[in-house]
Amino acid sequence: MNAIVTLADSAARRRKMVDGQIRTTGVTGAALLEALLEVPREAFVPAARRDLAYIDEDVLIAGDGGAGSRWLMEASPFARLVQLAALRPGDKVLDVGTGTGYPAAVLSRLAGRVTALESDPGLAETARAALAGLGAANVEVVTGDLPRGFAANAPYDVIIIEGSIAELPSLLPVQLTEGGRLVAVEGVGNAGVARFYLKSGGVVSSRGAFNAAVKPLPGFESAPAFEF
């Protein structure tokens, strides 16, 4: 009986998240909303923080909250980034900084194949287990340096970066197919702006889409300026 109540409560919390945090910020795609209603965020959050899985802010998944910590992105900016990327059912997607795998689980319901790139081996193992538990057979979790992407599975139709970055590394856009899209939040805190990149005619152009304050993804910091 407790399991049934828990499942019902989880579904109710997802519905509240979608209705209160996501629809209200302009996310309208039916397939995306359905995916967000299906994937249990609490399955991708450490046990001690599962009560915070649906809070309207980033959720700590590794570290002490200081520099180098890892976060599950707040649901609203994540959903807006995915909508901005305009995924299609057959797309190949690179999810950069998948953490415990929640974003890859959502993307797996919208795309044909997802490469979930993670730099932390422990988080990668957690992601593999959680994704296997949901039957996400079209997701491959790989480990590597996040700013370098994962050239072995390129080119990608879509690349999504799961945290704010100082600037876009040069090795990521080259892994896009012609017509490929990349979405990321650039800038720190309230200065963050979600940007949409499009590769067309071999040239990558970009535009700002909306303001977004999300936690930084380690490895994408600005290089320190040389001082005399």
C-alpha cells in the first residue's frame, strides 16, 4: 500500500511541477510536457534530498554546494532549453553534463538516440543505473571531459549543456551536423542568457533567447586573464 501511495504522490508532484513551474513559463510542446510528466525526478536525486526533487530551483546532486559542486537544473529553464532545441523523434542528441541522468531520461522520450556525457565516474554509474531502471535503452552514458564533447558518436543534431558556462568551447559546435542546434546558458547568475546556436552552410551562428539563472557546470569557467 505504501508503494502505491508513493507512486501516486510522485505523479501528483510532477503534475504540480509541470502546471506551476513549466507551463507558466511558455513551454507548450505536448511531447515535452508528457515526458516531464513521465520521468520521476526523485529517482535521479540523492536519497537525502528527494523531498527537494520538485523544488523550483536547482537541486544539489554532488558536492557541498561550493565551487565544483554538481546540480540538477531547475525544471523551468531545463524545459525551456529543450523546447528551444526543437527536438525531432529521429535526432541524435549529446547531453553534456548529464549528472545523474535526469535530463537524458527526458530527452530519451523525444529523440532517437542520446549520448549522455559525464565527467564524474560516480555520477555516470548512478546515471546508468537510474536510466536502466526506467528502460531508457536509447541512452548511452559515456565519460569524458565535458568541454571536449564526445566526438566518437558525432555528428549530433542537438547538443544541450546542463549548466551555465562562461563561453562555448570551440570543440562542441564542430560536432553538430548540418542544421544542428546547440543550446546553453551563458553567463553567471542573473546575467545568464540562454543562447541558441545553429549550424547552417558550415557556419555556426547564435542568438539570445531568454534570461536564465542556473548553477554553473564545472569545466566551463573562463580562462584566467594574464596579468603583468
